[in-house]
Amino acid sequence: MPGIIELKEVHKIYKLGSVSVNALNGINLVINKGEFISIVGPSGSGKTTMLNLIGLLDRPTAGKVFFESRDVSSLSDNELSRLRAEKIGFVFQTFNLIPSLTAKENVELAAAFSNKVKDPERKAEELLELMDLKSRMNHKPNQLSGGEQQRVAIARALMNDPLVLLADEPTGNLDSKTSMELLEIFKKLNSEGLTLVVVTHNLSIANEAGRIIYLKDGRVENEVKKGY
Amino acid sequence: MVIMGIILSVILGGVVIGVVNGIKEYYTSSIYEAGFNVIFVISGKTGVGGGFYPAAKPLIVSDVRELKNLPDIKAVSPLFIAGVFRFGDNVTYLIGADEDLSLSASLTLYKGRFVNSNDSSSQAIPVVLGYNIWQYFLNQSININSDLNLLLEPYSLTYGKGNPKSVELHVIGLLDKRAQVPGLGIDPNNVFFTDLVHAYKIFNVTDLSKAYVDGAVASTPSFQDLDNASNEIVSFLESKGYSEKTDFTVISQKDALRYIDRVFVQINNFINVIWAVVLTIGSLSVLIVMVITVRERYKEIGTLRSLGARRSDIMILFLLEASWLSILGIVLGSVIGIIVIEALKQYFEFIKFVTFPVILQTYAIILPEIFLFSLLFALYPAYRAARIDPVQALKYE
């Protein structure tokens, strides 16, 4: 049964000047609905590259990426943008909030690129309340702690009810206590049916995932499934 | 920096172009004020731009009076400069004319009447005073029927110079202020108008039919008749033995306007070059700042793309920002420009031509140009922002 996202014999080669770097070498991966997947591996193993391909931010040099059974190589840049807006949520290590916008405005921003949300302001407030940030919603990012900023980023990622949430080292800039708080949020979201793919060095998070994919030198070295 | 660049463009454009427009407006309105349908016939050769050569065969009163019979001429008055009254540094002229003067020269009275044929027999010289004379130069309260005793310096281009002498003047009219026609040398506000008999009497000339005139002023029924009337005058005078090359010059309001247009076309061409440079510099500030802004916001662009922004969304975002900065600069620049121009008027005489309507007229042209150029120069950085690879942008520190 095809997953919501599938990578088939995917290769990604980057050119750095005259040197070619094989970031991914023949990756095969199926992501099913409702899964919590963590991708681990040493630096330079291709984790972020793989996440970018899953998130339709990049195209493979060879191989195919399927999103909801559609071959994305046939999609235009606008179509990929629309899929990202409607179906995919991103969370980044450095939060990537817009500094000039408040927390609420940052969350509302996600609705600007899709027609899914009828009342972005109300939904933004609801999501921030869910993240326990109701009292902070009118603060700018530089007035928020790291943990608070990352929760705003998660709220933003959830704005359009995505099919999958992709997180790239979401606890990389957080202390351990805040990281555990974030993990609880991820677990709760996954228990509600959200598909999660998390790139992480944090073993606590990795071990909570239902499937752990180990990458090395652009290849899947090992894969561990728990309870599936 | 964008706003400063645009403010400077608005100020410079307003001042430079505004001054040129203002001066052109002044000259054009002066010509229109001189009368919509007035022709000046000058004995001798001159041009609207200046320079004068005496006639080989000067015009005479009887020939000039016959111009009235031409089909497109409504009224004619010969003009004879009889001398000069001085008031300090101010030079005023005693000019003889016919009773048709008011019709032909579009002069309007503030009070009193113009000269008529009954005035030729009076003892004192009947005069109608130009505005500056009765308003400023005489330094006393002047009214109709006032009598004046002034020192006249007789001077005629054709009859020569006489010894200064005291003359009795009787005021019969006061003229409204009126614009000087550029290129005609004499400001009508600095003239004592009298009848031809008294004017020629100063040089003991009694046979007016053969008396030499300095020129004439004629009017046509309408503005459209000016060209025809000018041609008729030239043909008539040539038929009387005068040469258009050496003896007379016909200047209509249309000729003056054509001359002004020719001069200002050249000035405008020069100003356009300066304006293009100012506009480019102002717009370059937009380009430079936008390029820097895009570079500083790489990560933000990557984030927006990850949220689903299309390339066109990114491009529109940056163009909107450039538009907003441009509009802010335009508004601030317009206000500051007006303040600067008003301040400059205190120090530079010629800036007074930049009236508020001229400023508005100038802004109506330059402000849309500034806005469009800003957008044009913002296009490239906005396009580059839209083409950024989101993966590379997200990695950018």
C-alpha cells in the first residue's frame, strides 16, 4: 500500500564549484499516515537533504518522489508551493520566525499562502493557546524564549492542518528541559493522527519515534520499527 | 536610504523643473495678458529675443493709420516716443498715440479716460499714466484732473535729442497694472500716454501725416486672425515701399509664443537630461537598498517558500515594499520640497515664478515618474529574490 510520501531510488548530487557531492545515494522510503519517524545520523549523512526532498523544497537529481501517489517531478514550482502550503508543515532548528511580526502574526502568516483557513486570526489564537502561549501572542520573537519561539513555529506549522509535519533538529537550540516539553507536544500531535518526520541528534526524541531511520553517507544504513 | 534618495529626487525635480516651468508660465501669461489678439509693428528691425536696427525708411503716421482698412485689423494706433521722465533710477516714457490705443493695445483703465481727438487742442499735455507711475513713482496722491510739472528729456529715434525742459501735464486717466510683452523693451506700466499732436509738438512737428512713428499697435477681431493680419500688414507696408528686411518688424502674440516655445524647448531638453540623471540616482538608491535587503533576508525568503509562498508571492512582496518606501519618500519629499522652495523665495528673486499651481503642475509630472522608476529599479532585486533556491536560503546565516 503506497504511503503518503514515497522516495524511490532517490539520489541528490550537489555541485560545489568543480566538486560534486553525493548527498543521497539511492534512498528508498515510504512514509505512512500517522507515523512518527525520526531520521538520525552523523553530520553530512544527508538527513536535512532527505527532509527537504520529503518536504518538496528540493527536487532529486535522480529517482522519484511521490506525494499522495503523485510523481512530484511532473509538478511545477507553483504546484509544489501549493502542496507545501496546504499539506506540509515545517519546523526548523533556528525557529525561522519573522522578526518584525508578533507571535500571532507569524502564525497567521502561514494562512496567507493557502485558502484553507477562513479565519486565520482566530485559528492563530487557538493554536497559540494550545501551545500555552496565549499571554505571549502579541510579543515579537526577540521577546520570547527559545522554547516559546519553537512553540510559535509549531503553531505556524499546524495552521493549515497539514498532512505531515517535518522538523529539522527542532531541539537543537533548546535546553534539555525545553526539549522534553517539545517532545511531549510532538507525541500529543502524533497521537492525534499527525504524521511526523523529525531529523534529530536528540536520542530521547529519536527513541520516542515509531520508526528510526539511520543514515550514513547518503544511504539508509539501518531502520528500526517499534510496535508496527 | 531609499526614502532619502527619493526625497532628494522630489526636491531637486521640484526646484529645477519648477523654476523652468514657472518662468515659462510667467512669460506665457505675460504674452496672453498683453492681449489675445494684438500685433506690434515696429519701425526698424528687432526680434522677440532682443537687438534693434533703425529703419532705413521709417514708417509714417498716415501709412500706419491706413492699416485700419485691412480686412483682419480691428483697430490701430501709431506710437511715437517723445521723451523720457526720470524718477531716480526709474525711466519712464512719454508716448503719443491715437484714441484707438485702448482698443488696439488692450489697455484697461483704473480711472478716467483715454486720449481722444478733443485733447489735441489743450494747453497742458493730457496724459494717461501707467500703473507704476501713479502708484509708486510720483510720490504723491494722484487723481484725475491732477496737474503735474515734470522735467522732460525730449528724445526720439528719428528726431533726435532735445534739451531737457519743464512740461505741464494734465492727468486724464490712470491705467491698471499690465504685463510687459517680453522682447518689446518698454514696460507699459512705465509710460505716460498722450495724443500724437502734443507728442510731435515737442519736436515742432505739425504735419502729422508725414511724421515718423516708432511703431504701432494693432488688434484683430480674434486670436485666429493674427497670422492673416500679420501677413496683410507686411504686404500693405511693402506696397508702400517699405522693406520687411530693413524697415519694419511685425510681432504678433503668436510670434512671441513661438519664440518662447523655441527657447524653452532647448531649456527643457537640457533640464530633461539633468532630470534623467536625478531620477536615475534616486532610483539607483532603491536598487542598491533592495539588493542589500534581499541578501539580508535570504533566510526569511527560504522560510516563506517553505510555508508555501510562490516565486510570484516573493516578487510581489518586495515590489510592494519598494512601492511603500517610494510613496513615503514621495510624500515627505513633496512636503519638504514645497518648504524648501518657499524658503528659497526669500533669497532668490527668480524662484518667485514657482507659484503653487506651477509646483502642482511640476509634481503631477515628476512624482509618477519617480514612482514608476523606483518600481522599475526594484524589479531586478525582486526577481532575484523570487529565484532564490529555498534550500540554499534556509542554510544562509
